[in-house]
Amino acid sequence: MLDCIIVGSGPAGISAALTLQANGKSFMMFGSPELSEKISKAEHIHNYPGLSNVTGKDFAAALKAQLAEAEIEVKNEKVAGVYALKEKFSILTQENSAYESKTVILACGVESIKPIDGEESFLGRGVSYCATCDGFLYKGKTIAVVCTTKRLEHEIRYLADLAEKVYLIALYKDVAPMPDNVTVLRKMPKQITGARRVEKLVFAAAPAENLSAELPVDGVFALRECIAPTVLVGGLEAENGHVKIDRNTATNLKGCFAAGDCTGRPYQYAKAVGEGNVAAHAVVEFLK
Ligand code: FAD
């Protein structure tokens, strides 16, 4: 069993990984080979000690080089669930793999777009975060896919192969050509409604021609870089929308730590890196 699993490959996750590596712990870091869009999209970074006026792209390149040098791999899988069991954690990914670890560090960042009203209450009743886990339930049906990042377009195509009709609510630029059964909408989703299960996606403003303000759908997929930690980890305590941690980054769940943007403001690299480091040290102490 692994000593630790790190969820997220941004500055917080990377910092935790480097510290765990230096302490000889076994771990896996889940995330993206591109590390974090919040690094690569930064135009110029002025506030990171030692790096004056570095571009986000150069910062990302430097982090990738450092990981390669330390022989740390970023596992390109999306964590779909973290389950606290007796003295261990079970981690399931959207790629249908399962892993076990003694501890977990949540470093999954925050989603800049708020959840849709009704999203969490309809989870498992027509709302899903995982195309490969739940796509088959919508074979021949009509679904809405709310997607915030180009990086997850392969999941939209996967769903288009199964569903009869897909409405893609694209909350990002430069949508790639999509299969014929996908209609791209540039509208802000406001609410998910229904009786027992999802029935409609309601938009914030009057949508484009030929479409009503309410879209009748059988299901809604919300594809984002970051799944809310409280959805990811059952029983995790949150405060004002962030994971609640103590001075040592410990959450309310024994062996589960959190670092970076997901624990609250300020949303900054230096704070994420600092907390990632504290979390890794806390893991080392915990394992003793
Ligand atoms: P993130 O960087 O958000 O990384 C989280 C990672 O976890 C992502 O790669 C995500 O894909 C991955 N992830 C999430 N959920 C899962 C899951 N379930 N499974 C697997 N992986 C998952 N801060 C500054 O200090 N200075 C700046 O100049 C600055 N400029 C910025 C410019 C822009 C455009 C933006 C958007 C942010 C900027 N920030 C800046 C803020 C900074 O980017 C964040 O504070 C920092 O990236 C937070 O690091 P993090 O590791 O907590 O999270």
C-alpha cells in the first residue's frame, strides 16, 4: 500500500510530492501532464520569491523539469472518489482504476465557476461528474454537458458516442469540431430542476434562437478540472466553501490532509506551495 496519494498536480501537489520524495515515502500524484492550467495561463508572475516576472509557461516548464529530475511522475488520471476506510483510503479514478494509500493530500485547487444550483442535490439522480463512469446510463438519451475546459473534450466525444443528443454548454474558448449530434450553446447554466430526477437545465438569460430558456434533458454532466472536495471525499468538513484544515493542514478525517487553493484564500502560488510542504511533513509525522 502507498504511503500517500496526492490529488492534484498544481503548485500545492508538486510541493507535497517533492517533500514526500525527499523523505523517502511512497506516493502517487494524480493530475495532468500539463500540471495546472492556473500555472500555464498566468501571463506574468511577479510575486513568487526568487522568480521575478516569470511567465506562467516558463514557471510550468521549470516545475516539469524539477519533477523529471526528481523522477516524480504525474499520473494522468482523474480521481472520482476518495473513500476513508479503517486506517486506509481507497481511491477510484474516472479511468476505472482503484488505488490504496495510508494517507491522502487533497491539492485539487478550486473551480472558478460556481456549481449550478441543484447540481449537488441531483448528484446520482441525473447529475454526474464522470463520463466514463456514468455515460452508459444515457445511451440513446438527451443530455447536457457543461464543460469548463478544453482538456476534457475527449469526454464530450465519449458521451456523444452513447447519447442520442448532446447539448454542450461550453464555458471555454475554441471548441474543437464536435460530432453531428452535439449542439454547442454559449449560455450560462443557472439551475437544474426536476421532480425525482433531472428534467431540465435552466439558463440564466434567454438563450439563442430556437431554444427555450429551459432545456429538457435526461441528464447533466458537469465536466470541470476540479470536483468539489466535499463531493470527492464523503464526510469531509468544509467551511465557507473550502476544506477545513488545522495549522498542520489536517482535515476532520484522520490521515486526510489538504493544501492550496482548496483550503481557502489567498489563492496564490506561494501559499499553495507552503501548504503543500506542511501537508507532506504532516503525512511523514502521521505515518510514524
Ligand atoms: P491548482 O493550481 O488549481 O492545481 C490543482 C490541480 O489539481 C489541477 O491540475 C487540476 O486539474 C488537478 N485536479 C483537480 N481535481 C482533480 C482530481 N479529482 N483528480 C486529479 N487531478 C485533479 N497566483 C500568484 O501567486 N501569482 C500570480 O501571478 C497568479 N496568477 C494567476 C493567473 C491566472 C490566470 C490564474 C487562473 C491564477 C493565478 N494565480 C496566481 C493563482 C494560482 O494559480 C493558484 O493560487 C495556484 O495555482 C493554486 O495551486 P493549487 O495547487 O492549490 O491548485
